[in-house]
Amino acid sequence: VYKYMVEKHIKYKQWLASIFLIFIYISYVYIISINNNFLGDILSPIIMLIITGAVFYGYVFRQKSTMQKCYGVLLALSLFSWFVCDFLWGIQTQILHINPDKCVITEYGYTLTNIFLFLAIALAAYHDLKKMNKIQALLDALVVSIYAIVLLWLFVFDQSIDKILVIKSAPVAMFSLILDILIYAWINIWFFSTRIIKPPLYHRLLAIGSLIYVCVDLIYYYYYFYSTYEPNSWIDGAYTLAFSFIGLSVIAKKRFNSPISTKHTDYRGTFKWGFEIILLLVPILIFLFERRLYQYSIQLGIVLLIYYILNNVNQKSIFQAKLLELEKKNVSELEIQVEKRTEEIIKLLNTDFLTGLYSRRYFDLKLIEEINFINKDEQIAVL
């Protein structure tokens, strides 16, 4: 009865917490839609604190592996730094009535989120690269980086060196943009490159949250430098959405983290054309909507063609290496079976089938063996 009451009490608390979170999120969406700075500055740090606590509990407190704990600490620090900046932003705007952009902590503090998130992803990348084909990962990294740079040049910088110089005058912002590109590139590489296991749901939610974050961050910097950024607008809502996906990964990890199957599946084979189709869509869309930029479509098409050729060569070499490994494994197993069978045949020849005692053949062989080991001046006697 006591156990039942405890479980019922836990479920009741979870139900209340769910209602509270739903109320908080609905309120925040409404506040963002009406662009209420006062309530937005209050709710934003509250939501970030809840997400940070959930991530720390799920990825640090409940983890046993040291590497997983390190990853969780970096991920929690990325969220915590954003919470601190949001909290200070609210104090400066609503209580001190000063411009947060004039404060060094709030001006540069948000970059800590990029740094810690990049370090967390770099740690995961170091672990995942051991399971991936290095040449395939390098090819994917190069093509994604080229595409990202071209898209930034076309649609963020508008093919203007002056706009690049504007961002270059703010080294911290430039550093954040570089980290965004690296995070974006790695997430694409991780999702589409060769895998031997299908990633669990919470890994996908983490990747989606990180991907939304870097995309929104690029949009923010575009508005910040070339347009007008309004606090507590849809951009801040998109940031919160990205962090919410990371928070949801904790729930998915707890509820749907079933043991990963050891059955080998070529994850690249399952999505083999997904990566190439996404890359192919980019030059097509550029040509359809910006025909004056057709030369970039041609260049990206050539890059994709070269990538496809090199990728096929690499995939064939991977396939041949797997065939060779499988052949070596089969030969090794065959040698073991032959050796075992040979031992069984020798045992049948040297022993009596009924009693298991050594036979006359074994006696003759051992006698000849012993005679060969005696010296010429020695004598032997056999009873």
C-alpha cells in the first residue's frame, strides 16, 4: 500500500509539473507574439533555468560514465550561461534601466553558449569518429563547409565584402559565427555519415535542438548587424524552442532509452541518398529563386559531382575492406574447425572406441618416439 501511495504521489507531482510547464510555455508564446518586454524578461530566464536543471539532472547527475558526465557538464554550462545572460538582461532593462549591450557580460556572455555547445559536440565528435570512416567524415565535412560558406556569402553577406568587414569589426561575433558553422557542419556529418547503429531518439532531439540554435543564431547576427533586432521577438522564441528540444531529449532518454541493438545496420545505406538530395536541392533552389546567381549553382553542382565520385570510390573501398575482413574471419573459423576435426580424428586413431584406452598404434608411435631420443650407448627394456 505504501509503495502504491508513493507511486501515486510521484505521478501526481509529474502531472502538476507538466501542467505548470504547459502554462509557462503558452504564456511565453503569447508574450512573444505581443512583444511584451517586461513579462518576456521574466519568463525567459525561468524557462532557461528549468531546462538547465533538467539537462544537468539527466546528463550529469544520472550518468555513470565519466565521458558522459563531461559531455553533460558542457551541455549544462551552455544553457546555464544563456540563463545568466537572460537574467542579467532582465535586471538591466527592468530594474537598472540601462542598455544591456553596454554591459560586457551580456554583450559577450551569450557567446559562452556557443563555446560550451561546441566543446560538448567536439567531445561527442571525438567519441563518434572512432566508429566512423575517417575519409567519409572528411569528405562530408568539406562539402558541408563549402555549401555553408557559399550560402553565407550569398544570403547573409549579399556578396558584399563591406558586410564581412562589418562583422570582422566585432571579433566576438565573428568567433560565434565560426562556431555556428562548425556545429552545423558536424551535425550534418554525424547524421548522414556511416553508422553501425541507429541513434536513439534523444540523440536526434539533441541534434535537432542544436541545429535550430545555430540557424537562429545566424539569423540573429544578420538582424543585429544589417537590420534591427528587437528583444523578446520571434528570434528569442526560436532560441527557446531550440533549447526546449534539448530539454525534451532528457525525457526521451529516460523513457525511450532502450538498449541499443547490436545488429549491424548500415545507417548510411538507409539514408544514402538523403545527404546527396539535400546537397542537390541547394543549387536547384538558388537557380530557381535567384537566376542571376546561376554561376554559383553550376559551381555547387560541380562540387557535388566531385563529392559523389569520391564518395562512391570511398564506399567501394569500404565495401572491399569489409569483404576482406569477412573473408579473413571465415578462413580463421575454417582453420579452427579443421584443427578441431584433426584432433578428433587423431584421438579416434589412438584410442579404443569402447574403453577409451590407448591403442597398439599409439604404443608403437610412442615407442618409436622414445627410441629416437635415447643415446647410442644406452639400452632399453620393454615389459
